[in-house]
Amino acid sequence: MGKIHVLLKKEELNKEKLQGDKLVVVFDVLLATSTITTALQYGARNVIPVLNGEEAKRVARSQKKDSYLLVGEYEGLPLDGFHSPNPNALRGKVYDKTMILSTTNGTVAIRNSISAKFVFVASLLNSRYVAEQLIKHFKNETIILVCSGSSGSFNAEDFYGAGHFIHSLHEQSHMNWTLSDSAFAAYEFYKGKQNVSKEVLKASRVGQMLTRFGFEEELAFVSQQDVFPVVPYVNDDTFVVAEQYQKKRREIHGTN
């Protein structure tokens, strides 16, 4: 029987405890994990998560000219000289490119999780498909859902996203998962509001900030549930899709 635990913010991550057989799923619904999901759906070759704008520029210098797209924000506003991480802004720009992504919270959470055996990326847009892979290959293991939060604070939208993911696990597996108290609370929160995702995101603190910045359209976009069949996972610091995930799994486990 699989176990599920939810961390309420990235600052709760303990890199040493992640080592070994731990599986991590990272959520930054507004916006990093939604941005990554959308970029891969739109045909990005991969995504490199970085800690800040300076690291992004260093990584860019190692890439071939015209092969990458610099995307980033800090505290909700685009970094100077970077493309906006708003998912709708990526359409037509990321195809066949490496997206180098810097965000205040989500990319930091991803980087701080890489000592785990596997790190997946989920949002409302793709949770069902990530859950499907975990049920297929890891249903008896411990899954840690990491809510990125915001600069040390709890974020309702990530908690809602974690609840949606747990709901997807239950719905597809018909298993009785062992839930920690935080996982149980996230699951119940989502069940009570599963049909009002846009309203939940808009009412959250970050959602209110994005609304003030004029990004209501983005809120509506990322509030869609299970519309992109994309399963991103971390391969070193690069994201790839499900087919390559299967290849890595065979390499690690020696299975076909």
C-alpha cells in the first residue's frame, strides 16, 4: 500500500531524508509547474530549472544560439530581458527549444528535491497523467507532494493542487492509500471545491496578486484540470516527457 505525505512549503524539504527510495511531486500551480507543463505540451525540447536570473544567464551562455528561451519572474513580475512565464505567452515560442526557467519558488523547490529517486512536476493541467504513471510503477512506495509555497509562506493553490493529485490517485487506482494528516487535509480541501478551481486560484493570495497585475486570463488557463497529457520528470536538471521517463526507469530498474 502506497503512502502519501504533503509538505506545505518548500522550506520543509530535507534533502538528506529524500535520498534513497523517495518519490517527489512538486507543485507550483501559480505558476512554475503550470508553465513547465504548458511548455512541454507546446513542444519545448526540455526545461532547465534554475535558482535565479544570474544562473539562468550562465546556463544560457552554454547553449547554442537560438536553441533556448530565457523565461523568468521574481515576485510575480518578469525578469528584465526574460520572457514572461505566463503559460499563454509561450505559445509559438518554445517549440523545439530548451526553456531556461527561473522563478521565485517553483524552480527552487524542484532543485531542492533532486536528491530523491524521482522528481515529477505536476499542476492542475496534468496531474491525472502524472498520477497514472505513479500508479503504474510506484503504487507501493512513499510519495512526497511538495507545495512550493511563496517565500516561506503556505499557498492555498499548491495545497489544492496536491489535493487534486491525491484525488487522481484514488480515482484511477481504486486503492486505499495511507495518507498523512497533511495529505488527508489536502484531499478533503480539494474534494470540497473540485468544481471551482478557477475561484480557488483567484481567491488565493498569489491569485489576487496576479489579478492586480492583469493576469486573470492566465488564472483561468492554469485552473483547467487534466487537459495536457504531459508527464515531466527531472533527468539531472532537465525535464523530459513520458517516453523518456520510461527509458530512464528501465535503466534504473533493469526492466522492459
